[in-house]
Amino acid sequence: MAHKMGDAGNGGGDSHAGLSRRSFLRNTVVGAAALPLATTVTTARAQGGPTIPVVSTDASETWAEPWVWRPGDWPGQQLAMNVVENENPAAIVGLGNPGDILFSYNGATPGPTIRMKGDETLALRLRNMLGRDFGKTVVGPYPDPGALPDGVSADDVMAKAEQRGQLREDFCLGEHTNGVHSARDTNIHTHGLHVRPGRNPDGTHSDNVILRVINQADYNERQAQIDSPSCAWLREPEQTSFLRDDEQTGYADYEFRIGDVQSDMHAAIGASPQPHPPGTHWYHPHIHGATHNQVSSGMAGFLIIEGDVDEAINQELTGTRNPDPQRKTGTYDYIERLMLVQRVFVTTVDPDAETQELKSGGQSSQAVNGASTPRTIRMRPGAIERWRVLNGSVDGRGFKRFMVLKGQFDTLTSQSGNRPSTQLVKLTDPSNGTFTPVSRAEVSADKQQLYQLAFDGVTLVEGEGDDVRYTIKDLAQQNAGTTNPLDWPIDPDAPNQSMLANFEACYADAASVVNCYVRPNEVYLAPGNRSDVFFQAPREPGVYTVVTRGVVVHADNYQNGLQNAYTAPNLSPGPEDIIVAYVIVEEGTDSGGNAVPSIPDFDVMSLVSVLPPVPPYLYPVTADEVRVKEGDPDGGIADRLGQYRTRSIAYSGWGAADFPLVTTLGDDETSANFKAFVEADQANGGELELLRYAEISDSPGEYVLLSPNIRTMAISTSMTDAVFDDSDPMFPISAAMGRKFNPTDPLRPRMLESTAEEWAVYNYSISLWADTSATPAGQSGGHYPGLPLTRAEGQARFAADPSNWRLQTKAVDHPFHIHQNPCWVMRIEVPDANGNLVNILDKPRWQDVIMVPRNGGRIVFRSRFPDYVGTYVNHCHILLHEDNGMMQVIEAVPFADQANYEPKGGVASADASAEDVSAVYPRFDQARAWQQSMTFVDPNHSTGQTYPGFRVFAPTG
């Protein structure tokens, strides 16, 4: 069976061990316990590890980036992207690859940087040079083998699956099965580009995430083992080749053709072609079932579109429109730097390897441009640099806060199971190398000024009507003058209790929510987010540290950890921080050692005045644009004229380790339905026993529901149909139920080309609270009958009984990502302690990855669908969630009667109250959200199933 990693959304998963000085330090100095508060570390050697080096102001610049490919320099040529294996005979030594990661592009991590103009074509040949897939995958109903109840053997479960013909060999699987599988299939996705989905008219591939480029060895194995049970599909009469329709062997030719955005509109008014707007984007594999394993190996790279915004800034700061972006130029030493920040790690064992030597992984490596040791940047006081920052992390611990701190900081890591955590320490005495742990408040006080130019590859936009313009955000003014509850003092005698109180205070009211999530001089980055920032070197010489701090409010793990360690003497660890770089600020000298002229003062915000006009493609999407008007293609359809094109969907579901306990023993309706389901299956020979349910070891004749191996994470098609079908309590299906990925799902959203829609997306992954002192029959591991309480209710029960009550089934904020078109995001709404929604956006902005807060949080955005018809996807950018089916195929259609948006009489707005928005897009209560996360439909013809197969109701108590 293909090895399944831990729940990325719950912060789990095996991870990769880097081999650098920093990794060794982190794994040997602190060991298994967090540093106590107020500890002074007089070099790490005092605790048995190597010394933390002091960064000297005389240190040379060591910053490094991947090599650059410009299509314009190679007319008619393809960029060769070879997917290779790095483990045998040893780790590849390249720009990155600090250890034994699985795969890479061309043997180096990250891949080459692609820089192109907004009207060029990127020609690329992707070669799959990997070996055969030796793994086996279970399809159909199957439980998570790592979360089985007591008395249930994983071997028996596997034997049952094999007996039913559910065990397939990956070399002949050949399809988009939901679950982790086929690690050696691949493809490539241009994340952020407005480009044709699928194929180009001449047959070359564009942004085709449905394509599977299989390796030659798998193809040969299919020919040799055509009689294998796994290859039964090859023997079907209509099958005429050894490939499925969406497969290609060995290589694929891509052409990403950009430019002439909104071509129909321009042709109608006789305007010139509109190039693709400039911005910071990236590319990475998007092969369903192996996306996590490949991207987390470091298979990613920058894809930068250059254009008028860059030229205007370059002209102002360097005196020329097109300087070398990698070389300091002009009076202000202006340069661009690319910062790919990522947790690189692999599965403990490569599931598809022939042998297991050299295939073991380990702890994650904090990689910046592939390197696990921070590099140094040298700047003169007053120098200005543009940093293109990409959060390439893939899992639930990859939410980051980007900032620059005064002084030299480093990280020491504690270990909790397979989850490393770091504590920032600061150099306080350079003479003897003394580093001292710092509080959150001290970190906040050391933050330096940043200016934000772009988010998710789009230059910031403000204004409305005819007054729309690009802008720059002074992040020092972002929620300035407020205090973050997480920065409040911590009692050293009760660190977990006081930190838990601070965490809970984040959700006390609307102002506290905003103060926790939105801070001055930092950028909050979910996995997949990008941000362009200007950093102007301070006038005070010295060492500064670029850091991405691990976010603690993005999921329930940190709160759960504080509860579990409530009376412990050391503070419970949080997610890792990453030292991105050290910036040495010092006056420069020429080759003869003579001082060069100082850099004059410059107001970064003055750059706003030189920015070019905003193209129509990036104008804010107005309510009028969403409204169906006379003359629109859909204006003649009954009941649509004057209505608004809207859509409401939901992300939902949990992982497996602490999945809520459901048994046949209760006296409630869920237990009765479960019992009837079991009886019906037993009458049919017990086909689903050990796969969907199992007998409780100490209660003969009673059964426990098993958590599914592909999790319950799913996406609904429509929240308008928000009630289960009461006519059949055993098989309730509605469009509101979460659906797993199927590339041909007939219920997919269909948007009318060249129109705009408003979407509301909910996150019904909710926190469940439980009395862990109780051990009901069937209880094992983290499985308890969790209650869907509000945060305030759950916290009150914990406060009354901290030894037993706690947040047990954990949830996470899902990073929603949609392909092909950016979203004009108007609202990101976080629930407070009582479930009231709080919009944390101060003003709308363009994004393509949007954090959807857990516990019924909501985002509202508008998006255009110009230029292209065809199918593409939205999905969670926690990539294990996507591999397990938290992805939805969507389609832009050319004809009005094909579109299936939801006509409404009104829409939301950025300044409306949450209650007014909920009147347009009704919101589930906690009980209904529990139902949503407990159920899913998998319409995929291979893994197809409805879970759990009977109607469930939220527990009370």
C-alpha cells in the first residue's frame, strides 16, 4: 500500500532531516524538551552542541539564487525540465538539496527561475526520468491504518481490501485516484498565470493539471503485465492503447502563451492587446496523488512576469528601465532578490521505491532557495531592495509571518514526536556569543519597516470607478498602535496557562481578532502566497535578520498543545520559525578601501507617483459587473435578468488521528442509523467490515466507525441546497455534501466565459471538544465523541476541568486556491469565541490563495472568467488535503444555458456587516457544520463511495 503521511492539516507528517550545521544544532542542542523561559544560552557548546556562529559585519555576501531562463533570449527553444530522482547513490549537491529529498528539476532545488515579458510564450519540455512505481494503493472504502481502534489489525484490513480487489499496483493505476499514490507520475502547473487551461489549439499542453506524464518503466511494465489484476482496464474492449486519455509517456511539450488579456473586449473596442500584468508567480508539479510528495521535495521555482510596473520602478531607482535585476544598480544599490521559503521533507519511506536503502526521510529542513543555512546580504544604509517572497510550504505548519528584525537571531529546536518546533534566540553579547531566548513582545519591538508592493503576483490596487490606481502599502501603518494579545507577558511559573490565556484572548472580540491576525511590519503568508516587499536598509549599521515566524492561530494544534502541557514547567512548542537571511548594513568602500558616497534619503512611498495605469483586467470587480444585464448572453434566460451571479461552496472535513468516535452503542439517531447500516451490510456478507467499520473488541456485536484513509476533507458544489435528503436516511446526498475530486464530476461549477461572479467560501472544518477522562467502548488513540461547541463554550469547560476537558479533534484554516484567474477578495472573516464573524481585511485586494478560517469562517470574493473556456480546479493548498480529494474541478463554458451559477437578488460588500452577508449567503450552525465535516461523496469511478453511508447527527452533551 502507498505510504500515507500524517495529517498535514493537523500539523503532522513525517519530515526531512537536513544535514547542515543548523539542522544538527537543532536536533542535538535542545533535544526533546522546549527551552524554559528566560534561559540564557552562552553558545550552544555549553549544552553539548556546536557553537551558534556570530555573524560578523565583515562577512562577505553569500546570497544565492537559481539560474535564470528567459524565453526571449532563446527564440524557438524549449526549456528542458527533467524530473530526476536524487537518492541513489546519494544526495545531489546543487544550489539546494540539503539532504536525501525525493525528486527535483534537473538535479537542483529549487528549479530555474523563469523571467518573461507579458506577451511572450514559454516553451517547455517536461521529461519524466524517474523509475518505476513499485507502490500499491488501496482504492474504494479503506480506513487509515495509523488510526485503527484497539483489536483491529492493519494486516487484516489489508487482506480484506485485497480480497475485495481494492489493492492496485501503482504502475497500472493510471488515474486520478483520491489518496496518496503514484509518486513517479508528474506534470507541471504555472501557479498564478492567466493562461489557457488544458491544451492549446495545436495540441501542445498549456496549464493542464489533468495530464499525467508517466515514466517509461511504468509503461513497459504495463505491457509486460497486461494480465495483472491491476491492469484490468487495459483489457476492456474500448481500450486501444496502454495509456488512458489523460496520460502521456516519458515527456510532454508545453507552451504557456500569455498576453492579449481580455482579447474579446479589446477587439470590440479596437484597443491594442493587453499584456499579462507583471507579477511574482511560480511553477510546481500538480499531479493528483503525488503533489505533496513532489512539491515538498523542493520541486518548485519562480515564474516572474516582467512589465510596466517593474520598468517604472527601475527607472526611478536606477535611471534605466531594464537593469539586470540580480545586480545592484544606481544611486540606491537597487536589486531584486527572490526568496523561496519552504519546509522541505519527504515521507518516512518512499512508497514506490524498489528497495528501501537510502529511502528513509526524517525531520523537515527549513529551506530558503533550497539552502538550509541562512545566507548573508550586504546593504549600505539607505539602500533599497525589492524582495519577491514565496511561501512554497505545503502543509498545515507552513503558515508564516514574514518580517525583518533588528539584531542577529537564530533558532533552537525542540522536538515533540515527529513535529519540530523552534524558539527564537537573539545575540545579546557578541563578545562571548551569548544568545538569549526572546519573548513575542521583544520580537515585535525589533521589527523593521517594510513596504508592500504586491500580493500573489498582483500589484496592490486601490480606488474605484474611473479613479483606480496602483499603490504601495506602508506596513508600519498596518493596524499600528495596537497590541497583539499573543505578545502579552507570560508568567514564568505557569507559562502554558498564561500563554493559553493570551491565545484565548485573541478571539475575545472583534478588535482582538484583528489585532492577532494583522500586525504592523509583517506579511501573513498561507502556503502558496507570494508578496513583493521593499526593504530600505536602516541608517543604523549592524546585523538584521529576515525571519518567517511560524503562525500559531492558523490551526488548533497550538491551543491543544498548551492544554496538554497546562501544568508543565516549559512552554509548549509552536511551529518552526525560519531564518531567511542575515542583512549586514554597513557603509561601503571601493576596491582601494576608500569610503564611497553615502546613499541619499529616499521616500519609498513616493514610488506610487511613478506607477503606470492599472489595466482593465485588474480593476476591482464591481457589483454591477456581477449583475445580469440586458444584452448579456444570460440575460434572456428566465429569472436571471437583474439577478447577480453568485456561488456559495464549503470546504469541510477532518484528518484521521483524532477523528470523532461514532459507535452503535448510543441511544441517539446516529447510533440507530449506524446499527441499521451494519445490519444491512452484514446481511450482504459484511463486505464493508474492517473497511468502513469494525467490531469493538470488548463489546461483541457492537461496532465502531473507522476513519477513512482519504480523510473526510471535501468541497461542496453548492451551499444553496443545504439540507440533506430526508427521504433516504441511509443514503443522504445533496449538492451541499462535500465531494471528493473527480476530473469529470458532472456536478462541477460552470461559469459563463467573459462574465464575473461573486463567491462565498466557508470552512466547516470545526474544532471538537471532549472529556478525555471518559473511555467509552470503542475509544482508542485520539478518538473521542467530540462535541461541536463554540470556542467560548469549549474554553469554559476546559477552565472548569483542565485535567480532562480539552480541544480534541483539531481543525485548520484551509488555503483556498483557484487556477487561471485571480480573485478580488473583499472579506476574510474569522469567527470570534462566540462564532461571530470578523472581517480582518482593511481593504479588498487581489489574491489567488486565500486563507479560509476554520470553525465556520468565510471568504467572499469576485472573479472574472475571460479569454478561455475549459476545465481547471480550485483546491486546498495544504497539498495532502488536495491529494486526498480536497479539490474541485470547475469549468468556464461558452454558452449561457450551460452556466450553473446561483442567481441572487443581492451580493455582499467589503463594508457590510457579517450579519448582512450571512443573509445573502446563509451560514451553518455548529451542529450542521459537524454533519458537513463527517460526510463526503467520492464520485471518482475508482475510489467512489459515500461516507459514512448513513445519516449522522451532531452529538450533544
